[in-house]
Amino acid sequence: MNSKELIEEIRSYCLANANEANVIKYSRYFKGGFNANGLANGQVESKVNELLQDKAITIPLILQAAPELVKSEKYEETGFALLMLNHRKKQYSHEVFQAIESWFAFGIRNWAHADMLGMWILPDHPVCHRKNDQRRKIEIPQRKVILHLAHNQALTSNL
């Protein structure tokens, strides 16, 4: 599978399982608007697990597909990229976090995706670990850090 096939598989699944009632139901949590297909969390997680049975879906492939998914305004597409990365955390490298940093310029748009990053992915960055591999207590709430990074990225990308 290549990145275009992975993106097409995700988008086809989202369209085939779209649920307008869920879009209306969840939109109340997104004051800035909620552009989604309306998949339930369980549907997304189930499809991610199915996709990741294919060992050809590696971190490099996910990182190749992710910019297009993250740029999409559909809520679930960014979620797919983040969840697939989260499931491959044993393969994280410095390049993974460099790629994620670039996403703030074009696609991390809401609190839910910021929370996914802050709770699942960024805590696995080496800077968040001590020698005994215990997670450090981060004094600043992670959402604030992520939103601060996003704001700074937006400011510097306009220079």
C-alpha cells in the first residue's frame, strides 16, 4: 500500500459510514464549526486497527499520508493520522516529531486534535522521559503548550 491508497481507503471508509446525525450531535462541542463525516469514535478506532494489521503501514508511510489527511477539513481524517501514529509509538523517531511540528501550520485546528497530541503522542517525545523512563510531570498543561506552539507556528509562517 502506498500513501495515496491509504488516503483513499480512509476517505472511502469515512464517506461510506457518514452519519449526519452524529455531525449535528457532536457539533455542539466545536464552537468554531465542525466539518466531519460523523463517524463514531469506535468506528474510527476499529478501522485504524484493521488498517494497521497491514505491516506495510509503517511510520514513514503514515508520515507521507498525514499532511494530506491533516490538511483536510474533515475532522476524522486528522484523527486517523493521529491514531495510526499513536499505535506505532514504538517506532517513533525525531523525524516523527519534526513532521508533527509542521502540521500546526496547516491543520491542527481544534481542541480535540490538540488533546490527542497532548495526551497520546507528545508525551512519548524523549524530552518527556527521565532516565528511568518515568514520565515527567509537565508543569504547564499540555493543551496550553500545544496551542502555544500552534500560535507561534502560525505567526512565523506568515513571515
